[in-house]
Amino acid sequence: MALVVSTPLPTGALTTPVPITPTASDTIADASFGPNGCLLRVITTGTATNVSILDPGVTPGLGNPGTVPALAAPSTGSRMLPIPRGAVNPVTGLATVTFSGALTGVTYELYRI
């Protein structure tokens, strides 16, 4: 598990994004979130992966974790995924992002929004 840091969205200036190499499970601290959350851009070059944002809450009646949908990223291409502030676990102050499969050729960028 790796703790990752977001980059602010550029405000009219040219910028070079910093690619992050994922682990099976990465965490994002509350301080890396902007007022509207984060935007995660997954880039794949030969390996497909599924990306999920874990739900820190539980269903009201049963105390079970919510169902976590996955974003399917193709073997070559890019996908964007918003991460709302609600993904931050209030106890730990962290949001968790998971990646499935072999992660060779998979990187991502993380922006505060």
C-alpha cells in the first residue's frame, strides 16, 4: 500500500503531470483532496486493469461495506475517475484506491479538484 499525493490542476500555466506507478492498493490522504475531491487519470500501455474507489461507509441497516463498482481501463488507453471527498474514511483520514491484475505498463495521475 502506497500513500500518494495529488497535484493541483494547472491554472493557465503549462505543466508536466507526474505519473504514479500503482500498487494493488494505494491511499490518498484527506489533505490531498480539493474542495470537490480528486480526479484520477489512469493510463495503460499494454495491460488492462480495473480501478475501484473503496467506500468507507457501511449500509445503514446491516453494517456491511457498500458495493464497490470498478472502472475497466483497457489494455492501451486512458480513463478518468472522479474521487469524491466522501471516499475519505473519517477514522483514518484516507481514501483507498485499488487496482486489479498485473500492473505492468499502468500509471496514473492524481489531481485536486
